[in-house]
Amino acid sequence: MLLPRLHNLETDQSPPTVFPPCLPVFFHSLRRIILYGPAASGWIGFLAAASAQRVPSDTGTQPRRVAPYLHRLHCDDTVELDAPFISHFRVFRNLVVLLLGNGCPRATICTFHLTDEDVSRLAMELPRLRDLSLGTACSRNTCRTTVNSLLALSTHCKGLRFLCIHFNTGKLARDMWDSLHHPLRHNSHPPSRCPLTVLDVGLTPLPVEALGEEVFPTLAGLLDIFPGLNTIRYYTFSSRASWGWRQFALQIPNFQEMRKSLPVVFAQEPCGNHQSPHTPQPQHTSHSTVTGSASVPHRPGNREIEPVLRS
Ligand SMILES: [Zn+2]
């Protein structure tokens, strides 16, 4: 075992350049990893490569186990989010908190390259996720992820309570209608959904053109995906661009009030204690948090989460 008693690893230093030979377990007791700077992606690649190695055992060879009890992993904003990078995290099946930053709002082009298929695969590989940040969304709205990524996460991650992600809102109303035919909308009866309460959309624009007359059905679709949603975090950079988020803000309490009188048609699993994670906040914009918590149906697992600003 490599460092068998190490519980927390917090570093901005590069990982080792060679693997200790024939060790069946790396970081046997490691529970938490926090990585800073350029070393972050190096460490993730190192741990994933170590898990791909096979080591001798009584019955021949077996895969090396890497940090089998890791439940929290945090990388700061130095990484590009693409399919090869995100695939490394399948090693850590027990992750509960995965907070990844990116430099998207400050970069010249969007650095978020995931697709709905990538996000869906991640959701299936990490079903215990409670807090997930895939980097602060920029305002370019060029990403390929859609509401189907939200649907996949809500369906496969039964304990998810906080989500920060890029998803394209260029034709959000149309995407929401199209998602009605997605198999995950009807995967069970009643449909299985996570108890998410906070959705962080960063700088994602939602102008009137993206919604048109479809404000109510689109919000209803979003609340079908996240029935416990009571807070949308967005960063105000233009009243025109954030028009849709404000409309949602006004209507969430009304929708949730209506849901009180309806039969519960979605599944929520009880969750343990939750602390809202610290998420990257752009420095050049003001921050708005939309909360309809006063009218959220009182169900197990629903708890108001106060906005948290990162210093
Ligand atoms: Zn971006």
C-alpha cells in the first residue's frame, strides 16, 4: 500500500513519475483529495493510470485498487473538461463530492467539451454523487450538452443535491419538448429523480429568444427533472441575457405551491446532512441567487441551502 494511513491529500506539486511495483493498493485510507494548479490534471492521470495496471495475486493478476474509499475530490480551475479527462474519474466509484473548476469564463474559447453521452456515462459511473461541479459555465453558450444531461444526472445520481454545469440554452424550450421522448423520462413509474435543490448555471444566458412564449412549460419541464429545485444561481451580466432565469425565479414558488396539491409522481431518496459546496464565482460580475424555498413542498430531503460565495 502506498501511504496506508494518509486520509487527506492536498497539493500543488506534481505526482510521482514512476509507479511503485507490485503494490496491490494505492492510498488505502485516502478520503479526500484537493489539487491546485497545473499539477491537478497530472495527479488525476497518474491515479487513473495506476488503476489500469494489473498486479500479481493468488489467482493470477488483478487490477490495482486506487483510493478505494475516496469520497471527495476537488480540482481548481486549471483543467479543460473533455471526454478523456472526465473518464479518469470512473476509478473513484464511491465519490460523493466532485468539484472541478475550469477557466472558462476567463478563456478566449469555451473549455467545456463534454457531450450528453459523456455526462450520462459519468452519471452512471458515479451514482453516489451528492455535489457535482463541472466548472463555472461561461456566457458563450457553445457547449453541446443539453437538458438531457440534467435528466441523466437526476436519474442516475439518486442523491444529487447540488449541480453546476454547462448546458446549451440556445433553444431550451425546444430541447425541453424533445426531451419528453427521452427514455429516461419514462424509465420507471413513477420516474426516478434526484432531490437536487440548487442548480448553478453560472454565466449561461437565457434570453427571451430562447423561451418565447414557453416560459411555463419549460420551467415545468425543469421541475420535472429536478422536482425539489428551489434555488437557481446565476451571475448577472446583462438583464437581457438573464431574462429567462428571472422569469423562472418569479414562477418557481408558484409551481412548487401547485405541486403540493398534486400526488407525488416522482421518487426522492432521503439524504444525509448536506453542506452547500463552495463554487467558483466570476469576479467581474454580480451574483444573483433565485430562491423559492418558502414554497418548496416539505418532503424528506428538502432543505433550504443558503448561497455561498467563494472568497
Ligand atoms: Zn464555457
